[in-house]
Amino acid sequence: MTAYEFDWVDAFTDRPFGGNGCAVFHDAAGLDGDTCMAIVRETSLVECTFLGPSDVADVKVRYFLASREIPFAGHPTIATVAALFGRGLAGEGRITLETGAGIVPVEIAAGAGGGATFTMTQVAPSFGAIAPRALVAAVGGVDPEDIVADPQLVSTGLPFVVTVLRDHDALGRLRLDPGALRELARHMGFSGIDMAEPYWITLRGATDAGRTFGRLLLAPPSVPEDPFTGSATGAAASYLWQHGLIESPRYIAEQGHWMGRPGQATVEVLGAPGAISGVRIGGLARVLMQGTIRP
């Protein structure tokens, strides 16, 4: 029976039990997909990462939901590099990750007390189809009038239907309708209910420091809500900058506060609207637990 060491990391936070948790499994990229998905379900986390050697980057990272493997995810990228840093396998400076969405560089800036800030550069966005407001509104159980701009499929490694709501009241009224989510996925050309979910944001943060405040509701077998979504943050930043909904390409994104898991990221969109070359998403992370698994 093979054993694998893991780190359980809370990403986009400096406090235990904040932000979004991810279990990082070392030397485990060779595990079969069914085992990886079973591990995610066992943890009750949204995602876990499985690491291995790479011929094109410093480390290979595989990302799994409870239902499938995905090419890239944001908070697990931060968690992965934090785990490597905590074990002394990565130092201050630049590390590269081989992902299903390409090579992702992450900058490590050491801070006081042995901590660090981790900043990834997500790939240039791809802008897809506009989604009908009524169809998207049905997914969250809100009114189409609560949506202030046309929702659009955007990806910086993983696709989301970026949806801007008018205020916190609308954000708080969200309730997932799995049937409507399935219909939206079909409309957008996807076969699974866990693809191209709406990422709901407002242009007022949860705190005075925030520029955006977001939620991501998930369908089974995932947990009902994602505490902080780094990949969706990159997609949303690209959308906001592309469509002139923010005045500066740099801001603070917040998520998870209403779940008791507040998370925060620094955001910087690279390039002018119409010529975005990537998005830098940075945050803190904390290794919460370490252990061994024998699947």
C-alpha cells in the first residue's frame, strides 16, 4: 500500500479556517482519476491537487473536483505553492507549474514570521458567448433586473459565466437551481452541470478594502458553495476591465465572508482592454494540517 504525504492549506487568508481549503498531495500525480475524485469527496473540499515531476516546469499539478479533473484552479494553485514553500521545496522568487491550461508562473514574496505572499499569473482571457440574463437569473433565483451587465462566458484557465449583480441584497438572495444550471450549461455548449457556473459579483466589497465581493454556488457532488474562487476572480477581473466596469486594473477581490471563511486577493489585469495578456492574482496562505494518506 503506497502512502502519500499531504498538506491541508487555507488559501487567500492569513488565519486558520479562513479563505478556501485545499489538500495538496505530494508525488501523487500518477494516481488514477477515480482515486483522486474519491479523495476529494472524502475531504469534503471543493478541489485537491496532486503533484508530480515535470519536464517543462518546476512541478506538474493535476486539479480534481469531486466529479472530474479540471485543467486549472486558482485557490489550489496558491495552496500548492504554499505547501511547497512550507516544506522548503520552493523558495522566494519564481516557480512554474505545469497545468492543463499551460505553464502558470507563481511569485513567492517572503514576509514576516515565515509567511509569504503568493501571486500567480493566469493566462490571457478568452471571451466566449453572452448568456441570456433571464437564463442566468434563473440559476440563482434572482430577477433579471438584478443583473447590471450582460453575463459572459470568460476563462483564464477555467470557464465561468461572469455575472455582475446590482447590490449585496441580490447577492444574498442567491439560491442555486440545479435544473436551471443544467439548462444554462446546455445553452453554453457544455454537457456537465459543473461547468461554466455563474460567478456572481458585486462592485462593492464585503469590507471597505474590497472592490468586488463574489459568490460561487456549486452543484452536487461538490459542496454547496466555494469559499474563494481564484480562477473565477481572474475571469471576472478580465470581464470588468474589458467592458469598462472598473476604472483601475488593480483592486481587491473578496469572497467567503458570509460563510465565515473570509478571503481576499490582490488583482491586477495586465494590458489594455482589448489586449489583455494575463491576470495576476495574489494572496496569503496558511498550512493548517499535514498528514499521510493510504488510498
